[in-house]
Amino acid sequence: MVVRDPGAPGTPHTIKALRLALGLSMRDLEARSGVSRAVISNMERGMLPTAAQARAIAEALATAARESERRYG
């Protein structure tokens, strides 16, 4: 069952904004997180992920941010 949380404060937009700011495509984020592009797309449109999916996405984005920081200072 897929659940929408329209009251979640900016989460879908935050995920997409971070992904784009880090220069990651959905395919890149899929490869880094192990979460399918379909789920990432659903998350960016407001669908609630499982805890494991949310954790994997957060870890992948954090790793990409650290790599970017090292690369560009």
C-alpha cells in the first residue's frame, strides 16, 4: 500500500532539491542508495517511503554531499 503525506513539511521537494544540487540524476541516486528510481520518483512526489528506503536515500545524499565538499571545498 502506498501512502501519501501531504502534510510532510517539504520532504519531497527537499529530496529532489538536494539530489539536483548535488548533480545527481535519479539513476545516480538509485545506484548509490539501492532504492529504485520508481520509489525515488514516488518519494519526490510525496509518497512515504519505508524507514529503510528513507535511511538509504539519506545516507546516499549525505555521502554525495561529503564527496562534493571534498572535491570543491
